[in-house]
Amino acid sequence: MKNINVNELQNQISKIMREVESGEVYQVSRYSKPVAYLVPQSEYEAAVSGSGCKSCMQDLRKIAKKMEK
């Protein structure tokens, strides 16, 4: 993850967006305080859908069943 402030983002928006499209994640700060993250669309959709949590819960259930035996 890279850090960038709002002014740098404004000056380099095209470059930054290309990098995000390629998989880079940015933490955007204003007055040295983090205010947002720029993430690729696929990562955002995975986070919002909860698909990662669902598979994690399935794994935990499998482990719990094995421990019951």
C-alpha cells in the first residue's frame, strides 16, 4: 500500500488511477490524517460482498468439526 496526500492525488490522478487499475492500493490523507483508500474494483467488490468472510467461516466450520471428532 502506498500513501498519498490529497494535493499529490490531484496532481497525479491519471497516473494513480492507472496504478490502482493494475492492483495498487493507496491510502489518501488530508492534513496527515487518513481519510480514504483507493482500491481496485475487484478488491472492493470482494470486500463488500463478504465472499472472503464466507469462505473463512466455511474453513472455521470444517476445523471445528474435525476437533469434535
